[in-house]
Amino acid sequence: MIAQLFLDINRHSYEIRNPQEIKAESGLYQNLIAYIDNHLADTLSLEELSEHFYVSKYHISHIFKEYLGISIHQYILKKRLAAFKDNILETDDISESFINCGFKDYSCFYRAFKKEYGISPSDYRKNLKQNLSRHKEKTTNTSESNISSSEY
């Protein structure tokens, strides 16, 4: 959080000194984010983004690193992993889900997931289902006790 604070302060002071450059770069950055978010399942490479936006891949890398503090590849990876986590309960087949989130190879996906979250995808899903069932049981028991206590 301290690093993020320093990054925000630095970005703010840079914007004050260079207001015009930021506005142009901000538009490109926002367009890149929107494009990536809408095309997570597609093959996203720096070269492909460069061709799509008619900007050099070095410029894209620089702007992305400047705004987020991570590389474009790291951002795409994190977004795909988050999409997988959001969709993991919607399907019983993990391999179908990781492909729908843009991963092409299970071993690369598995290593990235384990590195990011410290748990395997199947263990994550199992824990999530257990937590959801416990939450439903707790909610059901609470509502039943509320009903029985209101009868008195």
C-alpha cells in the first residue's frame, strides 16, 4: 500500500508538470485496458496489440508499466486468473474453464494459478464449494432459528 501511495503521488506530480502528454497517453492506456478486458479469451500479444492500436510495442510497454507498475503480460495473466476464479463454479470442467479464460496450456495455467494464489485450481474450487455450502447451512440455520423464535 505504501508503494501504491508513492506511485500515486509520483503520478500526480508528473501530471501537474506534463498535463498534455498524460491526456494523450491516458486515452491509449484506457483503450488498451478496455481491449484486453474484452478479449481475454483471445491470443493477446504485444505485437498484436501494437498492430491493433498502430503504436509501437515499446511505447505500449512503457505506458503500461508507467500507469500500472507491472508489465502488460503480467496484467493479462492476472486478469485471466481472476476471470478463471470468477467462473470456476459455473462449470465442472476446469480444463474448459481455463481455455475460456485465454490460457492455451494447462501446465502454464496451473503454475501461474499456484504461484498467484498458493493453491491448486481444483483445491481452490473444492474449498470454495465447501465455504459456500457452510455459508448456506449457516444462513438456513439462522433463518430457521429466527422463524422459531418469532413463533413464541
